[in-house]
Amino acid sequence: MAAEFLNTVPGQEAEIWRFLSDVFAMPDAPAALAPAAMKWKYFESHPWWPEGRSYILKTEQGIAAHGCMSPVRYTHNGVLVESHQVIDWGAGRLIPGAGVLVYRKSLELNGGTLLAIGGSEDAAKIIPQLKWFSRRNDLQNYALPLRPWLHFAKGPKRVRAFARLARNVSWKWSRPRVAPASWTCRGARPAEDIFSPRLGDFVPMVRTRAWFDYLLQCPVTRTELVILENAGRPAGHAFLSYAGGSARVADFVVSGDGQTQAFAALLRYVAAQPGTAEITAASSIEETCRVFSECGLRYRGSAKVYLADPRKLLPPEARIEVTPLVGDAFYMVDRSHPFVC
């Protein structure tokens, strides 16, 4: 069956939603597929992918597959490497292998690499079978309950909920007390610089204020860019997303030493936000995860990370930095299960 790989245009959101709702049997649109969210993801100006980022595999019978390109950049030995993750990915039954074809076509769009992180059950089955994807270091998730009773009040009242309440109270009060010392947090000012991680043996993400300004426009969750200061001087940043009582640390960077003290100050800042029941954080870099653990967050599972790099732009053994800023992790919300703990 003949098919075209096409860039969608504003006005096709309803058509895309009907396709995705049929593929995944969704009777109602989740927040991440509401009209405002689709407009932002697909068509709002992005500093690294200014044209539309939504693509369909179209046949005479209708849409065979869809994917939205969510850009991210890396730097290796001073060279910029384009990458992206395909989100809102779905394939129907019109063409066998339509979803794989979307992945292949997406690699041709930016001439760089392609990330696959977690994803749907279909994606989890398909990705490991594709030889052009290789497994990289997992994205590790951490969380800490901040207001266990609020956490309990928002969830279903089953027997396990009471055991979870007792555990969360224990986790809250047994966390180590890390003195923030001279570290403080404040909201970022317009056009204020953001930071890059200190040098390490991993391939870091490229962070720019223009990218953060785009992410701050997310209509799904309330977002905030926070500047971390040491003795009154900016020394790092954090990107926060507040969703259903969960505060998500989507990015955390300190440019020098003092990461644990800086995160402890951030934890105190988040805990002061009314209605925040838990804090979550995630990274694929072990050193950053160690900071989360040192501040009392508990390991809550991981997401597999795969990388397609047909042009060999990154070393096959290199650790790739991934945070919830990549793709849609920081704003995906399941209203019926909002918490990680």
C-alpha cells in the first residue's frame, strides 16, 4: 500500500487524536493530548526544530502511523550532536511495520541520533528487536514523600494504602539531614543564564535558555525554572514541574562542587510549596543519582534507554545523559495514579 511521510499542519490535531485514541483504545484525551498540549508540542516555535514536529505516515485509507519529534542536543569533544525522541508514537494496522518506518524516517530528518526511553508496551517490544538501536545507561527514578497524609488523602483507601502511609511517614522522617549551608533557591529571572554540568566521563545534554523558555510554556503542568545560589552567587539551576501534588525535578545542574548541599536546598524549597505531597527526580548519570539518594530520595525503578546512532557520532561505550526534560516525561500525568511513592 502506497504511503507518504508527511509533516502535519495546524488544524489536524483532531484527526491525530482520533487516530491515537483508536490505536490505544483511549475514550478520553489525557492532559498531554488536550488541544493546547498538542498545539504546543507539534507547532509552537522550538529553537532546535522550528518547523512542525508532528509527522504522519498517510495512506488513501487514512493515517497508518504518527510520531512527534521532541528535540534534544548533545555535545561530544566540542561537536554538537542532534538528537530527539519520538513521542505520541502510534501505529495502526494499515501497513505492517508502520511504526518502525516512522522511526527510520525520523532519523533522516535531523541527521543525528534517536533516543527511545521507556514508552508504550508496543514500543517496548519493538525497540530491542531493531539492530540499529543499542542499549545505554537507564534513566533511574527517585522519589520522597513530603506530606504523607496528603499523599494518602489523594489515593484510594485500600488496605495497601495504610501500609504505604506508614512506609511514607518512615521515609519522610528517616531521611538524612543535609545542611544546605550557604545554598539557597529563587525563581529565575527572564533571560537569566542556565548552567552546564561539570566535566565528567559522560556525554552531556546541551542546555540553552531558549530551550528552557520553550519548555516553560508547557500547558500541561505548572513549570518553574529555579536558580541555585551559593553564598548569593548563581551556581546551578533546576527545572521543576508540578503535577497533581507531585513536584518533579526534571533537571538539576550544579556547575561546581556542592551538589548534595544544593539539592538539599532545592528539597527545602520544594517542600515549602503548598499542596506538594512528594518530590521526584531522575537521571541516567550515577553521580547525580547518588546526590538524590544522599538527600533521602528512594530508588523507584528505571526506564530503559536505547540510542540509534547510524553515523557513529557518539562512542558506543559512552554514558549518555538523560533527564525527564527529554521527550515528555516531565509533563506526562496519570490523574488516577499521580504519585511515585
